[in-house]
Amino acid sequence: MNAPVAPVASVLESEEHQALRSAVAALGRRYGRDYMTRVVREEGHPEELWAEAAKLGYLGVNLPEEYGGGGGGIYELSLVLEELGASGAPLLMLVVSPAICGTVISRFGTPEQKAAWLPGLADGSRTMAFGITEPDAGSNSHRITTTARRDPDSGDWILSGRKVFVSGVDIADATLIVGRTEDARTGSLKPCLFIVPRDAEGFGRRQIDMELQAPEKQFELTLDDVRLPAEALVGDEDAGLLQLFAGLNPERVMTAAFAIGMGRFALGKAVAYAKERSVWKAPIGAHQAIAHPLAQAHIELETARLMMQKAAHLYDAGDDIGAGEAANMAKYAAAEACVKAVDQAVHTLGGNGLTREFGLASLITASRVARIAPVSREMILNYVSHQTLGLPKSY
């Protein structure tokens, strides 16, 4: 009754991709939902699963081979996260460390930054968090108030500001912080990315008390005149938006993978239960009131996966503009499909859907995360209506 819905072999995927799916799914089954539940209960981290995934080369599958990665792309990494999620054992830090931070550094980092970070991100020995959201900024990144100024004498950067809802800061070696610097030519502020070590003086953190049950904790960060060397700046100071969205588009693809995996896990539980549970003469899955909503959930998850695959293909092919549109759509579709699949799974099991034995109740909260983060569904609809349909901008 614990088996997730099996992945459907797709003509879009090579034999290598299908083999990777099978291998990751096998790893996930060895851990599963019970393992993650125990980790959360003990207030720990999924260190054993992270270490084994690293040993097998899954954590850095998207990073360059010359730095110990697999030489693949976001497509391969999203596949890893989806299959782990479908087994009930997703690794949220896959979204942050190799997908966002690893991608940004591999595309825009200096040779020294790449050598310092990519091998560790690839083999799992180092992790990196990502801080962009602020208490008063939310979805409006133009209102980010975290600023970086140059020390004219030393050339160091000095960062000041606050961030909220930053995942995994307690286990990360550093956090990739989105700040703003003043353009000397225009006087306006522009976004830039900085690597802030966890032990930097003036870099504080406070854990946010969340109802969400997950091994990855959420934090509020304070940067009180954090002094960083000049080489902490990632990439070109004048290419901030390009570099920022180089990380945000993979984040959306990976969030879609997270949601699709979760939805498949919930659907698998419901399907297995509907095949075995008999109230009258036949299993409840024989009744259309049970069967049709589960079939609809499966269709919507598969449809969302196709959009996710498109977004990943576009991104890996270097089409940042096309990938931006597709990644937003994929994230939206996957979040909606996930919420509906989880809701229908709980409804299918009835009272059992709210017990710890079946591991679905906590997903009611978790599934909504994909609707909210890293960007709300309403902001995605704003994007599509304005950027894709050409309607007047509403914000």
C-alpha cells in the first residue's frame, strides 16, 4: 500500500533518463515517508539519504563534470527530486543548493568561486542556502532593501538588511544573498548576489516557528554591516537581473518537480487503498465517485510534468526567456495538481487519511507550499496575462 504511482515511460525521455528514474526511485523506496517522518519527529536532518544520494552522484547531476558534477542539467536534477518525492522522501535542499546556487555559480561565478563551491555542492559535502524574500518586499523584488556598499579604503562589501523564509540556513555553509548596490552612473539600485559564510560577523539567524512539518527549517536572517571581501560578489555587478533569474527559473522547475512527486506519492497511497478497501461487495475503487477523481488527479499530474519537462529542456538549451514562461506555467500547473491530488487522496481514505499510519495528513499543509512559494499562483497569473497574453499590467 506504500508504492507510489509508477512513472510513465515517455518518448520525451531517453533510456538513460528512464534508467535514472528507476535508480532514484529505488533509492527513495529504501527510505520513504517513514524515514522522513522520523527525521522530523527527532528534529534532525535527512543526512543518511543526502549522503547516499551524493555518493550515487544524484545531488550534482546538473553541475559541470569538471567540478565533479554529472554534466547534466535542470532536467536531470528535477527528475531526481520528483522520484524522491514520489517515494515520500523529497529533499528540499536540492531546490536550493545545487539548483539555484550551483546553477548561478556555474554560470556566472569566477574560476575561484567555481573551484571553491561546485565540487562540494556536487558531492554533498557543502550546501548553500538562498536568501531573497524580505519582510516588506514579498513578491516585489524591486522593494528589496538589503543593500551592499563598498568600503572605499579596503574594497570590501558591507551588507545590511533582513531576509525571511530562508530554508536550511542551519545546515548551510553559506547563503547566497540577493542584495542591491548603487549604480554609480544612475544612482539607482540594482540587484546583486553575494556569498555570505554562515560564520560571518554580523550575520544572524532566528528560526521561524512553522506549522509545516519538514526537516528543512525556515529562518529569518539579519545582516548587520556584514563585511565581505570583494570576491564575495558573484558574477558581474551590472548583470544582476540576468544572474538572478538564472537561479529563479530553475527554482520554479524544481518546485514543480517537488509538487509532482508529492502528488504522485499521495495518489499512489489512494489508489492502493481504493483497490483493497471494500465497504460493500466491491473495492471502493470500482465506484466512479472514487475512481474518476483519482483518474483526473493522475491526468493533471502528468500534464504538469509535460510542462515541467518543456521548461527544463528550454532552460538547459539556453533559452532563458522561453524557460521563464514555461517554468512559471509548470510551477502553477504542478502546484494545482498536487493540492488536488493530496486532497482527493485524503478524501479517498476518509478517516484513515488523517492518521499518521498513512502519512497523508501532513501533506495537506505541505502541498500548499507549492502554491505560495517561491512565487504565488496569483503572481504567475499576472506574469502570464501580461507577458504572454499582452494584457495591460496590473501591478
